[in-house]
Amino acid sequence: GSTATALELQWDLLRSAHKWSDRFGFESVGESVGSAVLQRWEAVLAGLEVDKFSLASQLDWVAKLRLFQAYRERHGLEWSDHKLAAMDLQYHDLRPGSSLARRVGLETLVDSADVAAAITEPPSDTRAYFRGTCLSRYPDSVVAANWDSMVFDTGERSLQRVPMMDPGRGTREALADLIEASPTAAELVESLRT
């Protein structure tokens, strides 16, 4: 029955995250990483309260807004101008030479070599291992893959859904041998049933 701004909701979420970390710690990601995330989160929220543009090197949407506002003002454009629509597409172009996002001075938090490796090597300690390995090993049999399930076409009358509700299951430790012993998706799904 009450109202809250997006920023107020974020402060509430941060307080909840602090309570959770005080109770459970950061075993899954490490204390230094968990603490750094909470410190960054708090600094960003504080910055948004004072001057969102002070965060242009940290927040993509602020960097984009600053770029678009400057271009708009420099060229006397309305927000509906087709040039801004074209810029919007170019901003998110992933090619290094074409992307405006790469030119606005955003801080990089992840090493580019780690990003390149993550394209083909899923994390081994979450369900992402199962999802990524199945996509790589059985690409023609995967019909759908999302956070909490995978759907396979194993040649049966109906598609076979494999639920993955628990992020801690589907790890390399739990499934590598089973996947290695299953040359086809049909054999993998059958093995998972037993």
C-alpha cells in the first residue's frame, strides 16, 4: 500500500543484502568479492542521490544518457530524432570498432581474457556448467536453454525438459562423468532419469 522510488527500493535491497551477508557470509564468492560488491553498490546508490552523472564511468545507462544528451544539445535534436535511434543501435553494436559503448570511458571490471574464456568455458561450480556443456556437446539436440531448465529433442514423441532449479546442482563435480559417458543427448536424459 505504500510507494517508493527505484532508488529507495535499491537502498532497501542493499540493507537486506547486508543482513544476509552478516548472517551467512560470502562463502560462495569469497569474502573480499562479496564485501567489494556491497561497497560498490552502496557507493553507486550514494552517487545517484547526489549526481548521477558522477557515475558515468561506472553505469552504462548514465554514460549513454550523457552521450546522447550532449549529442542532442550539440545538434539541436529532439529525443525522437532518427539520428538518435541510429545512435542507439550503434551504441550497443558489439564489434570493437563500431560500438559507441566502448568509447564512452566505462570502467572495466572483468579482464577481457576472462570474458573470452567464459564464452566457451562455463563456470564449473554452478548449473551453468551443465547448461554450457550441453550446448557445446549436443548443439543440435538443445531446443531451449534458460536459467532453470533445458529442453532437448531426443527423438522421442515429446521434447524432454530437464529442470535445473537449484543453482548448486549441475556442477562439473556432479555431472562431468555422466556427460562424458553420454555421447548423445538422448543417453544423457535417460541417465538423468535413473
